[in-house]
Amino acid sequence: MSASFDLITEPWVPVTRLDGSGAMVGLAELFTSAHTIRGIVGETPPMTAALHRLALALLHRVYGPARRQDWAKLWSAEAFDTQALERYLATSQTSFDLFDPERPFLQCPTLPSAKKSTVAKLIPDRAVGNNVTLFDHTIAGDYTELDPGAAARWLVTAHAYDPGGMKTPATTVKSSKRAPCNNFAVVLVEGGDLKQTLLLNAVRYDIGDPDDAPGWEHKSPGAEPDKRRPGGRTDLLTWPSRRIRLFPAHSNGKTVVSEAIMSPGTELDGKLPDIEAMAAYRVPRTISGKPKPGAPLLPVQLEPVRGVWRHSVELLLVDSWAEERARQRPGALKQLADLAEHGHIPADTVYTLRVFGQRLDTKASVVEGYFEETVPAPVALIRAKDDAVTGLVGTAIELADDAGYALRAMQRNYRKDMRAEPASVLDLGYWPILPRPFATFLRALNNARATGQSERSAMTEWQRTVLTTVRAAADDWAAGVTTDGRSLSMLGKHQQALHKRLRQLATRFDAQIAKYLTKDTDE
């Protein structure tokens, strides 16, 4: 008896409902109940991002939306149109059976079974071959058994986030480049429920585009790896970066997956800023802080410790004419500004950006960590077309960067004078403190812009927070310094240098924001 697992009806997508309860749902229920679901919650941040990308691809094939009016109709409806979903799923070109013998979901059925090994190779926190991570010490000989739902989740995640390196060769090609989502931070606009979240990220899409189709509409790929440009948005969202085949078995009366093959797949051809809409981009800066002339746009990545909020200009704000395309925000943010401009979304609304990332080692073959962060997405700032908002937010971030640099310089210069060994990094007492105050700052700035009030209060409070935080971090570090006479003398010298630098930064901050404040009264 052959195995079967229908991803449309079988529960496999992990969600949290609006009442706080968790559940597993099939793809059909994911859409028919989207207005009652808070969100998709994977076992890791990369899995959460990958499952959202899969859901977006399905939304586009069922609902479009091709025009702003189509989007607005979907937005105003209480729930997604069930009949439209059923019509699409009934078409013969779709294949959602995980174990279909001819067209298994997002797999290559022609991979030779003789080369199968443990299914653990699909899971980044299981160390198999050269894909050894910091989190687990499973080896290739250990037995790993997944239920079909878990196997499907890791299958989808592997196509998006599998690291590069050596794979099981189906042909003569052994090496593969890292899967596409390792190259950028995936940005998701989050609404009040899953229906809103999916629509907020559903940029305009023409269902009739003959060049585009998601992976489940394609014929199963051959075992030979290749390289090509994506046919369109849903092709990219379900990109076949690996050739994978799952092998179902029966254990204690249940279908399980303990063996699989993963080989090099399709390499993505094309420049990310031209094809990937769920990312933000920026041009590298010179030492003076200006965009490097002629440098290409590079994707924003998540950084340990310092946080993605430092890239809020690239994430949220429209290009500055003065900077000649020095940045590019995600496509959903551009569309959100347009929808607000045409009255489909209130200007005082504040959404949340959820940003997902995975860090690889220098060879891009080992997973070292993964991250998920949030940033407020105030609509009034997103739709702003003048350079003042960019100037204010950019100046706020610049203050934090410069203060952080001054903090590190104090410690570095002290160690140099004392010929001391490297000590604990001061960043941990500074950067992790700032994301929440920065979120408060963005909301205050949004409120000022939406109501026509002065932004000075928001800017001044942010300045106070940064300076207070950096001084507290410096004091905490100083408290742990050896208290002999020479150490105290050197410590006092470098603390004075820090405070002098902070006063200079505060003066410069006041001068910079004066150029951008739209209203500067004490009323």
C-alpha cells in the first residue's frame, strides 16, 4: 500500500489562533480560517519565514490580486473566498501530495533510492556530514524519524534556507550554493490576523502571467542541477534550490519519514534587488556616511547584538531623491504607502515588521544561528514622500551608531594604554537595550506626523535615551575595572573623553534635526 499525505487537508502548518491556542492546519484551513488565526509559527524563525512564503505563493495563484481595487475587495471581506480556493485546488496541474509517486510535492522523484540516507540532513540543528551546527550533535548514523507533517515543514524550509556545501550527488555535481533566503533578511508585514498579514504582503500579481508558476504546478524537475532566472513571483517564493526526495515508511501503524536524499538543485540567476520583494537593500557607505558612488544595492541582513532596527530607513522609508537610489524598501512597504495614499488603510495605523534571518559560517556551509526581530511599521512614516522623515529617522540612528562607537573607543583606548587583555564587549550593555525605546520613538514620530505636531519631543526623548543608555553601559563597565591608582587615573581620562564626545554628538544632533522639523514651537 503506497503512502499519501495531502497537504491541503492534512494538518501540518503550525499556527496560533486569535484566542492564543496552538494548532496544526492544512493549507485549505489555513486560508478558510485565516481571519481567526493570529499567525504561522514555525519551529525556527527560518521555518516561519519559509512557510509564509509558501502561503503567499498559494494566495497569489488563487486571488491575485492584479489591481488595487482587487486588493481592496479582498481586504474588506471578512474571510477569503472559499469557492475560489476550491476551484484552484481542483485543477489538474496542482500537486499537493507529499508522497505522490510521479509528482511528490516540491520533490524530485527520479533521485536514486540507492543514495538515500537519514532525513536529518534536512534539519539544520542536526549535524550530518559537513552541515554541523552549534545546536546539536547528531551524527549521520543516528536515527531520525519525522511524521509527514514535520517532513513537509523541513522540506519547505530546506528549499529556502539550506546552507551551501557538499550534498549527496545525484549526478557528478556535489557542491551547492546556499539557498536564496540565506542572502537577505526576509521582511514580513504583520497585521492583526493571518488574513491581514498575507494581504499586506501580497503585492500586485497577475494570475494570467504565462511565465510564472509555483513549484507545485511545475513538472517534477530532473535530477540534474541547473541555473535559471525565476519566471515570476510564485516561482521565486517556491524556488527549488535543492533536489529532494522523501522516502515514506510505516512504523507502529503510522506513516513516517526517516530517509531522504538532498542534492544540488536550481541555482538562482539574477540580481536580488530586481527580483526579491521581501527584502530591503542599501548601498554601502563611505567613512563619511555617504553612499559609495557606483556601488550596487546590497540586501539588509540581521546582525547579532546590534539589531535590525538600525536599518529602519531602508526598511520603511521611500527613496531620497538626494541619494539617487541609495536604498530600496521591500515591495510590501511600497504598496502599503500606495494603499494608504488611496484611503484603503488609515494613516495612523501602526503595523509590525517581522524580520527573519539565518547566519552561516564564512564558507556558507554551516548554520551558526538564526534570528527573528520586530520593528514598528507606522503608516504615516511609510507614506511620507518628503526627505524630512528620512532625515529625522536617519539622524536618530546615526546618534545611536556614533554613541556606540564612542563607547567601544573608550574601552579600546583604555586597554591600549593599560596594555590589558581584551575584556568583555561593552555592546551587550548598550545595543540590546535600544530596540524597545526605538520602537517607542517611531510610534511617537508617526503620531506627530499624522497629527501635524512637532517631532521635537520624539527626537529629544530618543536623544535622552541613547545618551543615558551609553553612560550607564560605561559606568557598569568601569565598575568592574581594577581599582589600583594607575587604572583609576586612566579610567578617569577615558571616561572624560567619552563624555566630551557625547556632548559633541548631542550638539550635532540638535543642529541636524533643526533642518528637518516640520513645526518647532513650544505649544
